[in-house]
Amino acid sequence: MRENNCLKKLSDEIIAETADLFKIFGDATRMRILLVLQGKELCVLDISQELCMTQSAISHQLRILKQSRLVKSRREGKSVFYSLDDDHVSSILSLGLDHVME
């Protein structure tokens, strides 16, 4: 079977990294956090209140999201505010939701 020409251009590393990215989206708590952050910037306390979860649980998931470059943080005094890292994240969320709701 012949491989697609586009697939030949992608390294195994890029394919593995993309698969890992989609694993991050595969967790319902992380999805909820990303959806809450869509279009706004919030601190851990605000996210935890909105999702009715502990700050510790939110912080753990934010750490994973930040390492995956899906969210970014900004410090203001003692508070850290989180937002989606870029428009690609928002697009992925929107496309995924559109597909599921179709």
C-alpha cells in the first residue's frame, strides 16, 4: 500500500507529538478548563469556582495544559492568570465541538 505523499513528509516525531496533543484534549476536566478559558483570562480560584472543583485539582490540570502549550500564564502581584495560548487552541476546541454536535 502506498503512503500518502503528505504523510511521507511528516516525521515519526511530529506524528507522535500530535497524538500526544490529542491525548491532552482527551480528558474531560482539561476540556472544561479550556472551554472556560475560551475568550477570557482567569485565575485558579475563578476557574475552580466556575467548575466546582478544588484549586489543587485545577492547578494540576493547568500544569499539564501549560506544559503542552495549550494555556499560558501571566503573573500579576500574587495572582497568576491563565488564558488559551493562541487562536489555534480555540479553533481546535470549536472544530471538535462542531464535529460532535453535528
